[in-house]
Amino acid sequence: MPNLTTNLCAGQVLIAGFGAGEPPPELLRMAAAGSLGGFILFRRNLGEPGEVAGLAARLHAAVPEDLPAWLGVDQEGGRVARLGAPVLRLPPMRVLGDLDDPALTGDCAALLGRQLRVLGFNLNFAPVLDVDTNPANPVIGDRSFGRTPERVIAHGAAFAAGLARAGIAACGKHFPGHGDTALDSHFQLPRLGHALERLERVELLPFAALAQRLPCIMTAHVVFDALDAGVPATLSRAVIHGLLREKLGFAGVVVSDDLEMKAISDHHGLAEAACAAIAAGCDNLLVCSSVDQLLLAHDGLVRRAQADAGFAVTLRAAAERSLAARLRHRAQPAAAHDAARLLAAEDPEALERRIAHARHAAELPRV
């Protein structure tokens, strides 16, 4: 493990997104200096397979050899799929849950993982482990495998294991559970008033069942009154350290949801939110759009660590936990001119036909 200075620790916990076009020079300078833990790509960044693989190769080459980066993407299926054909086109996770064939779910994830590996990714922000209990939920819905914890557990486990077979780190989301909210945390701060008994019986059950099997878990920007009244889970030490780490025994990487989402940014500056998330027990922080906001987060972490020895210890532990996981999941992007051929060689159409036949046999509607 490299010796990490305070400046490097502050950078190693950050995962950056950027706008369309080439990565901003300031972002590449941070990466080259070791002050960045990874990148997240969105549809705005992604084109043909050769372009994606080429961009991935440049991003991985930008970081020091001993400080490998996450390259992550939200590739769930259905409406949350950043990469198009020839990457496997999966239906919403609800369809796989309704088919209730965990082997099929695992095969889908394994093929998807192999394709992500070709393109240079090493982290997929999936599977969704939220239980879909609120029909009016504006953000989860059919992204969930089902309306019962048991269905979510079975297919979440299969999806994560399939990605692992391909060498891709899965990231279960959104802890402690976003499925019963009536607000979208991209735009507002949701709150759930359920008693602890209900949370343990529904929302928390998938995370409790899979905590020992997931390399990464993403937090929810949701207030749970029974866990830490008034504090979003992402910023709550009672939720992240006390519940996820100590009670559920999760030893992997905790990733914050995007700190630029309004559930957080309407109430906290980026520097404040970044420090609170690390203090709560997060290991990586997503800042998905603005390099300026990323720099504010980095500076805030450095200043807090310099002023608070206890926080400096927590920050170092987060950076080291993230780095250890990245060393285990080094990316290997294919050459740009080979990417399309290698993706097609996985024959995603055959698996897409298998899903279609299973849906027809089960008389599930097309979506």
C-alpha cells in the first residue's frame, strides 16, 4: 500500500464525473497527481465501443500505476443503462425479478460484466437492492427486482455474483433503502418515518443478507427518522458506521450517492457534505458533474484533516479501504480497434432472445 499524504487521501476518496467531450484538464491534473480515486461516466460521455475503450484507456493511464482508479457506470438495465448496443440490452430489473430465475439473472450480469471489462470499467453501480413498496415512488419503481425483500435478495445476490465472475465490482444501492419514498432525492430530500421493526423487516433485509457478499454499497440521500432523525443517511454516522459497519458487518467500500443531488446540495455546501460523509463512514464520494465542486470537496477534506487529527485518521482509513478494493479490481480496457469485435463475440443477442423467450413463456408484457 503506497504511503498516502493528507492531500492524496483527500483525492483518493473522490470519484469524479464530467460533462460531454474530453475530460477537463484540471481533472486530468488531479488524476496525474494521485488526487483522484476514480471516474464515473454517463451517456453524455459515451459513444461507439472504440471511443469508450479509448476514453477508458486514457483515464486509466492518467493515474499513477500504484493508485489505480475506479471507472464506474450505472448499467442496471431498463431506463438506467448508460451504454447502448452492442452492450447487452437488459430489461428493467423488475422483469428479471418477475421471471424469478436467479440463474438467468446471474448469466445476464456475467455477460454484461465481461462487456464492461472489455470497455475498461471495473465498477458497476448495480444492483438496486431497494424493495419497491410504494407505487408512487418516482425514482425506484421497476429498477427494483421486486416488491418483497426475498425476491430482491435472490436476484441481487445473483446479479452481484455474475458481475464478480467477470471481475467487475458490484455496488448495491441505495442503503438503507429508497424503495418506499415518495420523493426523488435528485430534486428533494425524502424522509421515511417507519419504525425500526419495519425497516429491519423490509428495507434493511436485502442489505443485511448481502453485506458479506458485496464489495461496495451506495448510500441513500434519505432521512430515516428511526435511525437518525433529521440527518440524511449519507451523512449519518449512526447509519453508515453504526448500522452498516458495526451491526451488519459490512467491510467493503461505502460509496456516497452524488453529493451534487439536491437532497444534499440544497442543505449543505460540497465541502461540508464531503467532510460529513467521510466522518459518517463513507469511503468514496461521488461528485458527478462539476470540477469546481470537486475541488471544493477536496480542499474541504484537506482542511478538516489538517485541523482534526481524528478526522485525518478516518479519512486515511477510507482512502486505504477504497484503494485496496481498486488494487483487487484493476481495469484492463481492450484496444480501441478491438472493442466492438470483442463485445459482439459475447453474443449478447442470444441472451436477449433467451430473456424474450422466458418473458413470452411467463406471459410477461413487453416494456
